[in-house]
Amino acid sequence: GQMSSKKAPAAAPVVVSRLLEDRLAKLEEVEKKVDQVLQFASNTLEEMGKDRTVQKTVDDHTKKFINSLREVEKDMLEQLTYLNQVSCGHPYESSAYAARLQSDQATEQAAIVANQLDDLIAICAQSANGSSGATAGGDLGTDFEMGAGSN
């Protein structure tokens, strides 16, 4: 009986460590998706810069860009929400302040990236001349900023 009660607290750091590893792996996946988004944006702009632009190709690249961007936005919001939850009110978390600080910094960086991507969406939407999915990107900057500063 006494030995099992001594081992129970030791499991908590292992569980927290696994959770952190899972979260880091998810952030790495998000980073790869951001690379994809930038590649799709590059492909779109490259096609638009050609002397003989093929509108269907521009539209396809634009749709891939917007869909990938939506995935990144969803994943980043999920991670930021998690960081906000972890940094507020969990007494077993020894690094709540550090997590909150990282969350705030990530939120600021995400807002900057979102604003830049909004500009790219606007450029792509202009080039697509009324393509059905080209203007559906929304204002990503405000979505990311919503989580900033809340305690």
C-alpha cells in the first residue's frame, strides 16, 4: 500500500512531458503547413507573373492556398487556446508564466503573419476576378488577436 502511494506522484511529470511532446509535434505539423501555404502563395504569384497567365491555374493555386491557410489558422488557434488554458489556473503547471509569455508572443507573431497572408489573399482575389473561393479567407488577423490579452 505505501509503495504505490509513493509512485503515484512520479507519474504526473511523465504525463505532462508526453503532453508537451504531443503539443510540440502538433506545432511542427503546423510549421510544415505554413511552408505549404507559402509555397501555394508563391505558385499563385509566379503564375500571375507570367506573360500568358492561365486563369484556371491561378484559380487552382489560389484555392489550394486558401484551403491550406484555413487549416493553419484552425491549428494555430487550437494551439493558442491550449496554451491560454494551460497558463491560467492549472496549479500543477510549474511553467504557467512561461507558457503564457510564449502564448502572447506566438499570438503577436501569428497576427503579423495573418495580416501578411490577408494581403496575399487580397492579391489572389483580385487576380481571380470573382472566383467563388478566392474571397472567402476572412480577416485572419482579428481571429488571432482575439485570444491575446485574455486571462
